Amino acid sequence: MINDDTRQTVKFIIWVVTIVIVCYFASIAIFYFSGKTVRTNDQQMKNVAINQTPITNINKYYHLNRGTNSYALAGKDKKQNNYYFIYLPKRKKAFLYEAKKGFTEKEITDKFKTSYPKKTINMINLGWYEGAPVWEVSYKNPNDKIGYLMYNFKNGTEINKVDNL
């Protein structure tokens, strides 16, 4: 026969395991639904880019929200020419840019590293800011504080910098 202490311990363990399982599945659901908007916008953007532009192959996705929520992608056409496509879901507007008519991600990376050799790049995003396409570089300072620097897509000039956050 099982005594009362053992029975209570088993009940307690069952409850703990049940709560852990419920929390696990709840966290999966939260992460899934929180990313649904991004996945939906990426899919819409991909469909528009593939069906209405010369882009046939997508290399990379970007997301930037600096007053205007924008999604972007880098891709190539059948002749392997590089393009950037920016989609503004709230306005339902899209913009296509030939990479050779602006600065590429690599060129912005090189420019940043030359100008700020002691800063470490965390991430680079393409998007929309104040009515124009921009590159945003997220970086880490030597003092472990972060910063953001925006470059104009077309001419590569610095247009906005926030440092030591």
C-alpha cells in the first residue's frame, strides 16, 4: 500500500510536470503568433517581388521600423543582376532599386568599418526612413554600449546617428 506522503508527492510531481508542459506549449504558441505578422509580410513582399519585378531569386530579407514599418529583400534576376526591393505594408507601396544605383550591404559594411574601426557591427538592415531608402547599421561600442547609424541608400552619406545607448 502507498502511504499518504508518497501519494501527495506523486500528485505534486504530476502537477509540476503538467504546468511545465503547459508553459512549454504556451511559449511556443506565443512565439509562433508573435512572428505571424512578419511571416505574412515577408510572404506578401516575396509574392509581389517575384510576380511584379525582375527578381527571380531572393537572397536575404530585412526589416526596419523607424517611424515607417518597412520590409525589404535582396535578390537577383535571371541575368544575375542584383536588386533591392522595399515594401511598406501600411501604405501598400513598394520600391525596386538596382544595387548598382545605390550602396550595397557590403559597401556599407566596408564604409562603416573604415570610418569606425573600433565598433563591432551587430546587424545591418535595409528599409525606409523619412521618405527614402536607407541602410541602418546596429553596432556595439568598445564600452559595450550600442548605437545605430543610418546611411542614405543612394549616395552612402550618414544621415542619422544614435550612440552609446
